[in-house]
Amino acid sequence: MYRWQHKGDDRLIISDEWRIMIHQALQSALSVGKKLDYSMKRSEKPQIGDVASFEVKKISKSFVNGTIDHYGKLYPAYIHISKISDTYIHNINDFVTEGEELRTAIIEYDERRSGWSLKKINE
């Protein structure tokens, strides 16, 4: 069911049951944005291509394991050594440390490892 809001109609309903979409060009003029976007997407699961904040929990020889925060929910994730840098890595500890937060992109969901496979975004 769609309900269109227009100027002069003060009966706007904002609650968890309603999904409200505001054209991106109008968001700043209407003083809405990330807060509303957060409430719309908080129940969605991560998707391939999403950018996520990754917290490093454990470092092994070939993998960095941790969690991604997707709208307040934590999901298990990992980064393979080949997805950390474009150059050859002799020692993975030279590139990441435990407890560090990395900016990453979601590549795929790995059924075998029950976690999201990520690639580090070099800033």
C-alpha cells in the first residue's frame, strides 16, 4: 500500500510498520537522511556490494576473521589475504592488527565458512 505525502498534509505516519521513501534530491531540503535510511534498512541482511565496517578479531596465516556491523547487527565475516592489498603480502600482521576497524566491501556469503567474504577498501 502506498501513501503519498504532500505539502499541507500533516497526517504523515512514521512507525516501524511503514516504509517511507524520499527522493535523494529532496532529503537535505526536508532535513531527513541517514536516520530515516537507518530505520528503513535495519531489518535487512547484508547484501553483496555493501560497504561495511569490519572489526578484526583474529589473524591467521591467510585470513583475518572478525565481524561486520550492519545497521546495529553483527555478522561473522572474514578477509582472505589476497583481498587485503594489491601487492604480495609477506606478513599479514604488517597490514592489519587485532581490534582494528577496516572499511570493507562485501563480496559474497560463504556457506562453507558461514560468514561474509570481504575485500578491504584502500582509502
